[in-house]
Amino acid sequence: PPLFSPLSLSSLSLSSLSLHSPSPLSLSSPLSSLPPLSLSPLYSPEARSRMDHPFTVVVAIDFGTTSSGYAFSFTQDPEAIHMMRRWEGGDPGVANQKSPTSLLLTPELKFHSFGFAARDNYHDLDPEEAQHWLYFDKFKMKIHSTTDLTMETELEAVSGRKVRAIEVFSHALRFFRVHALKEVKDQSSSLLEGDEVRWVITVPAVWRQPAKQFMREAAYLAGLVSPDTPEQLLIALEPEAASIYCRKLRLHQVIDLSLRPMTNGLSLESDGSRPFDSSFRQAREQLRKARHSRTFLVERGTGELWSEMQTGDRYIVADCGGGTVDLTVHQIEQPQGTLKELYKVSGGPYGAVGVDLAFEAMLCKIFGEDFIESFKAKRPAAWVDLTIAFEARKRTATPGRSNALNISLPFSFIDFYKRYRGQSVETALRKSNMNIVKWSSQGMLRLTPEAMNELFQPTINNIIKHIEELMQRQEVQGVRFLFLVGGFAESPMLQRAAQNALGQTCRIIIPQDVGLTILKGAVLFGLDPTVVRVRRCPLTYGVGVLNRFVEGRHPRDKLLVKEGRDWCTDILDRFVSVDQSVALGEVVRRSYTPARSGQRKIIINIYCSVSDDVVYISDPGVRKCGAITLDLPEALPGTVAGAERREIRATMQFGDTEIKVTAVDMATNQTVRAAIDFLSN
């Protein structure tokens, strides 16, 4: 028998959709006396602010593909955002307050170090010994690219050894927890209890529910919060966080690419100084002080950049990170400054890592893929060195450059190649016929400007194409501003391409300290999670139900005869539709009844689709993506006539950054333990 049967309820959808009919029916006799369902907030904003009140500090962790960091703010002083301390180590030419997303585990799988320390320690290991250690780098992309992500998904270390991904992520989060709490305690006069901290973790907006749940589970494992107090942890969407921060910007805190002709990525005044000159100098001075103090002050209301914006003006935030590019379209609602999402989030794996992969592919072309794989396995630390050398040069690449960029090849690369192939690196370059890469007698690869362009172009073209396609959509017409944020937005190569392609259609704004925009926005989101008032659903979600079979309308292979009645199986009862507007706090309610007496659990499979043009859960493109579990307490004697009369009402919320579910046993009005799981699929 099925684990549940839906009750006879009008199939309800959120406000913008009409009621569907016929209503899904249950195999047991329908409860026709139920009141019609309506959409109501799960809790009021007042209740929400009361809930938010017990936190004394918000700590946000920006867990990036290439670099990560944290920032915090005390709820008593929400205008001050404190950035994390400067890290030990650090790279020449990379002034960043974040640290590389690199993790080192001992051969016994114990945590050793994170960030610059992990990289440096790994580098200093003896090559033989290093093969037993586990070094992870840029591992966040694996979560994006894994289609069937579970708690058992594994990550491969540079040495080839594998370990569960959830453990790798929780080691990193635990490291941040320890560092952040220590720093918060240093700055706080009172003793901090664990439950006074609200944590925020950022994820790409294009991540699906399983990946978001994965980060939450990793945070539980790392001890950030307990699974019993899930509201203590918020998942923030990266471009949304950036958008929240951009609302606060003042004119001297941005670079407006649309104002001036460009030279090497940033525009220059006639006297060779930078744009908005006097205010820019002030900003530089403020920035210098801020770097020193690591405290950023934000506007109480919205910043002066927005005074030009009318209510209803639209803007795009393009979060160009290490791994992914996320695009979100927002409308600002004055005077309260809340945000409304206008089109479902889009993007893809077009981050700066694409340039690194193109460099690796170029090396494979010159030296052979077999050699590069062997070199990575046998000389892992030297390979990490080479990638660091390339990273530093990548950041200095500018569109107008006329001379070559030199990249030092580690001595062990040159030596290893000679032993492996029996010829010199120089000979390999000559034979490869790659005229855009030369050899310098000082042991360096000389990448000509053409070579650099070739490495950047595919990734940049993907980003520009994606933004252009988004701007052509009906819902996005009339965009006034394009904000470029994220680490890759610092690249003059990307800035120039964006200005050339899009500068005529909208103003392109780059916040200063653009790599920290998401981190600051995530703190602001933690202080007020209600700031994004309306979101768009990325997918259509629903469950499979039975309806009365209608001859000629339903296919025969869906016919189920039960107790002399004809039913149609597999009909998708939609909760929400793709790209549907859902306001914060809006809910979808459904009632379920156990299929047999004594049943202690109801398990309801959830299906999703990227299209809304679906009728049955067996249609192409529809897949099972998760399950709702309702734990039923034992029915009290005398309260329920029979199990099939028992009604469990589930309430689902789709307007937040994660899908949430609560449930009530209508007979006793008691809360039923309800969980929604997208990971154990």
C-alpha cells in the first residue's frame, strides 16, 4: 500500500496561480469538511524580529572556490562590520583579506591546517612524505558539479587519496568557527554564549537544494550550530548578499566603468588620476584606515548611489567568483529599501578557475597530458607552486598590455621533464609550434599578450554572453545598473570586456574592495534576513497524487482501479512553479493521512522540473529530488476514529533561501516532527 494518500483538497498554489481541478483524492474516504486552504505567512515580521533578537553577534563565512574569509557585526552596532584578521603567509601581489580555500589533513585524516598555512606546510613536505598527506584545493566546485550529491560523496586529494566531502567541508568550517569566535570574544566585553551567535554561510545562487543542505549538514558536523536550533544558521545566496551590500554604497565607494574611456581596465582622468578624483582620494585614505582597522562602516539607510534610482528601477548583480558566475536581477522597493527578485537566478561554472584550467590545458598541449598528470602526482608541491605563480600573473593581466608575462617554472618541473622525456623544456616548446608561448633563458615561460587573451577569452565570453542573454528577457527590460562583484570582477580583462559589450546599455558599477562585497552583504543579511522580500522559484516542485480518472483525458497506462473506482496515478500536484514569485513567509499547505493504522511515518517524495510544462511525475525532465518525512506520534486513544481519518497538515515555505517544512497533527494540534531531505536521494 502507498505510504500516504493525499486528502481531498483543492490543489493549492501560491497567489499568482489559479486553483487546479479536479482536486487530488485519497484512497481512503475524502475529508470533505476541511475548510478551504489559503496562503498565509508562516510567521509575521514582528514574530521574526523577536526571533532574531536573542543573537548578539552575526558571523558570516564566505566559503569561496579559490579564497574564503569571515566577517562579523554586533547587533547593538549593526553599522560596523569587522573583517577577519590578516592571515599569516600571504602572496606577493595579492592584497586580500581572505585566505586560500586550501586544506591539509595528516596521513591519519586529522586536521592539520587551512589557508596559507596549509599551502606552505604542504609545500615544505618531502615529496615522498607528501604522497601520504591529503591536500585539497578549490574543492567547492565538486559540490556544484556532482549531480547525485549525498553524505557519502567523496573528494580526491592532490595525492589521489579520497575522503568524504562532508568531512573536508566540516574541517574547513570548524577552522573558521574557532578563529571567528576567538576574534569576536576579543572584541566583546561580555561573555558570549554559543546560542548568541547567528552564523551565515554563503553559497552560489545557482546551487540546487541538495548542495545547500550539504553545507548545512557540514556546519552541524563542524559544531557551528546544533541541528536542534536550525534557525541559528542562515544560508545566504552570494549575489543576493552582494546586492544587499550594494544598496549601502556611497559614490566614493565605487568605480563607474561607464563614465570614462579605459586604459588597462580602470579609467583615467586627463591628469592621469583616477575617476571622481577628490572623493576617490578620500576613499583611498578611508580605505587605508579601514584596512588598518579592518572595520567597515555602512550607511544606516540606503547609500547615495540609490538616490538616483526610482522605485521600480531594476539592476543586475553579476557575482563573478572563482568557480561560478551567478546573475540575479533585483528591484529596489523604496522607501523601505527592501529587494524583490525579478527573474529566477541564473549562471554557471564560468568562474576564474576557467582561466587556470585553460592554462593547464595549454601546458598539456606543450608537454603532453601524460607528463602533466605524472608531474602532479610525483611532485605535487611543485605543481602547487606553479599554480601560485600563474595566479599572481593572472591578476596582473591587462587588455592593453604589449609585453609578455613571465611565469617561473619550478626547477623540479624542468628537471622532471628532462628525465621523463629525455629532452629539454625548451625543445618541447620549439616542437609544440605554439608561437604565442616562448622560452626565456632565465627558466621562464613567456606568455605573449595573445596567449593571455586566449586563456581568458573563453571564460569571459561565457560571462558576457550570459549577461546579454539575461538582458534580452522580457522581465529584465530596462535595467539601469550592472554591478560586477566577486574576486574575478577585479580583473581588468573582464572589466574591459564588460564595458565594451554592455557599457552602452547600462551603467557598470564595481564596488571598491570588490572581493569582500559578498562577505559584507552576508553580514547585513544575517542582521536582517527579511530584506529580500520576494524571490523567484528556480524549479517547479510538487508531489505525485491520484485524481479521478477521466476517460479521453488521462492515458490508459495511468489507470488504477481501487474499490470499484477509477483513479489516475502519477499526477504532479504542484507546490510552486518555475520562476514564480514567492514572498517571504508565504506558504503552501497540504494535508496527508496515513494509509494504514499504526503507521509511524509518512514519507512523501518530492519531484522537480526545470520546466512548468509537466502533468505527470513520469514526464521527461521530471525527477525525484527529495522527500518529506513526517514522524507520527502515537494517536491518543479516543481522539481519532481510525488511522485514515487522521489528518497531518504540512506547511512548506519556498520564499526563503532554503525550502522549509513544518507539520501539525490536526486532531491534537500538536507539532509533528517534519524534515525535508534532498541529500539521501
